[in-house]
Amino acid sequence: MYKCVDESGKVHYTDTPGPGCKESAIKPSPPISGEVRSRPENLNAEDAAFRRRQAERATQEAKETGERKAFEQRCARLRQEHALLSGGRRIVRYDAKGERVYMDDEVRAQRAAQLEHELRGCP
């Protein structure tokens, strides 16, 4: 480290000597890692790598957000169907001919049990 005094008498510290600078007893603190490394010459490559890591992280976060949203939507549909089956109303479906087909109690109980099993994985 160098202690420099300019024309107006202000003191500045720097790591490169200049006019009016003397070597100082102040030593810079070592880096946290304990390694003293020189600055990389190719800052563009380092910047490109940083931007690539940022883009990868953003892509991963978007993917996780999309998966979480799809999971939440699936759980909401399962809850809605379970609430419909748990109610006392009869469930009606229409066949290919357009005729009403009522869900019998056994099929209804099986589907309700299946939904309860699937809903265990939902928050």
C-alpha cells in the first residue's frame, strides 16, 4: 500500500505508486478465502460466464414455478372432484348416445378412496 498526499494536502491510499507517494506500513487485509489471486485478464469471458449462470438460474426458477403451479392446480381439481363425490347428490354422466348414466355407489366409493389417496400428497 502507498500513502499519497496531493497538492491540497489530502491523503489517499492506493496499491500503485504515483507522484508524492510513499510506501505505507498499512497492509491490505487478506481475502476471506486465504488465496491471493491476480485479476483475470479476460473480464469479458468472466462476465459472459456470470450472465450464463444467471440465465440458467432464471430458467430453473421458472421451471420450478411452473411445476409448482401445475401441482397446485392438480390438487385443486382433485379437491373439487372429491367435494363433488362427498356430497349427497347423484353424479350423472352422458354416454355417446346422449343418455344419462348415473354413477353407482360402488364406483363412487372407489373413486372417492382413490382421490383421498392422491390428496395425501397435496399440501
